[in-house]
Amino acid sequence: MISGETTVARLLEEHPTLLDVLVDYHPHFKQLRNRLLRRVMAPRVSVSQAARMAGVPEAELLSALRQAADSLGPRLAAGSRTDSPTLLGSNSAAAAPRASAPAATFAPVARPAALAALPPERQVHVDVRDDIRRGEEPFAKIMAAVKGLRPDAALVLRVPFEPIPLYDVLGKRGFSHWTECRDLRDWSVWFYHSGDLAAPPAPPVTGHAPVAAVGTITIDVRGLEPPRPMVRVLEALDTLAPGQRLEVIHDRRPLFLYPQLEAQGFAHETEEPAPGLVRILIRRGS
């Protein structure tokens, strides 16, 4: 049985013609027809992540893939996955039933204020588009840049497709991300630590007591898997200086966070300026 954890590499290893189903769901998957690009993309992307990339329900994509696989022969073992860097076989001449779901469109979100104000010297640009087109694995290059990144800097990654698996990898390291689609084969993704970018400069050392920092710290937790958004918010609140407020950019109302805030004496306000965009302003209670 094909599952959400099955990698696209394993899926196409067993059923090469299922590529047609993926291509019909989202134009990004057309790049999988290129054997070199498959070697880079497919081993790191699960079916669940593929559904997120296409903007369709995971159950819907799984159903289409399973129906197509059933018509082609043996089914995959439940929960199977692979870390193989290559794919075996090529596209079969047999045509698989195609999904009727329309390709998703990328809904742009305004660049966070902390990034808009970030000076060039605090931006580290890494372009792996040519590496991927040559079939080279860019992961080591990206992680080397991440390792050398200053806390108050941002990594600006240029890739030929939206790197959804990388959101999870770097999200576990505390990175937020902002994604810009220049065109279907040119994406720019900013990875950054929201609190570090927005934190005000430290006051000069004098003989007097330091003045408490004021202002608003902004963190973006969109795209993080639960419970990472709540953890990031609570960690940021622990570092909040007197007079500071925390602005949380979320993709949904964090219903389980509100009781935690109230229990710790924080006041909060929530607004939804656009579909899929939620802003929560948190401050210490009086």
C-alpha cells in the first residue's frame, strides 16, 4: 500500500508511469521527467510532501496513486521508503489513469518586515539551480551555508522548485522561512531566525542601569509542523524584555496556544488580514 511516508523515488521505482499522475497534479513535477533532476528531488520528497507542494489533500493524492498502481500491478508495501539516491527503470509506455485535480497556484505573501529591512551584508545568497540541473546533490552545500550563518543573518536560497522538505529540516533547527515564486522554475526562499533579526541592538555599556529594550519582535511560524509553532512562541516569550511585544505570523489560529498564554499572564490579540494569514500580537498582562 502506498502511504504518505513513501518517497517519490520508491514510488517511481515500482511504478514509473505514476509520474503522469504527479505531473497532472502540479507543473513542478514535470521536472521529474528529467532523470538527473529525479536523482536530486525524488529521494527527499515523500508522497505527503508532494501533496503539500501540489496544494491538494494528501488523501486525495494517495487515492489517485493507489488506483493507478492497482491498475498496473503489484502494490507497494505499507510504509515503505528508501534513501537511495537514484531511480531504477524509466517511464513505461503504459498510461496510468490521470488525476483530475487542477494544478495549485502559489499565493504570494508580503515579505516580513524584518527581511525587508535586512541590509545586504547580512544576506547570504546560495544559488543551487545549476547544481540541480546538472543532477548534483545540493544538500551538503546548503547545510554548509546554514552552519556558517550568523544568527542575525538570513540565507537566501535560489532553487528551481519549492524545497518543501527543506522547510522541515531547517524548521527543526529553529528557522522560519519566506518563499517567493519568481516563476515555476525559479524560487527564492529566505531562511532566518525571526527573533534574532528583529531583536533591537544591545544598549551601550555605561555606569548606569541599562534601559529596557522596547518594540516588537516578529516570528514567522508558517509551515512548521505541530508542536513546533507553539514551542517557538513560548521560547520567544521567555526572552521577551519588559515593554516588548511578540508578533506571531501564523497560517491558522493557534487554539491550543491561547490557554497557555492566559495561564502565564499574557494578553493577546488575533487578526486575519488575508486567507491563510493570521497575526497574533502578544504582550505581558498589566
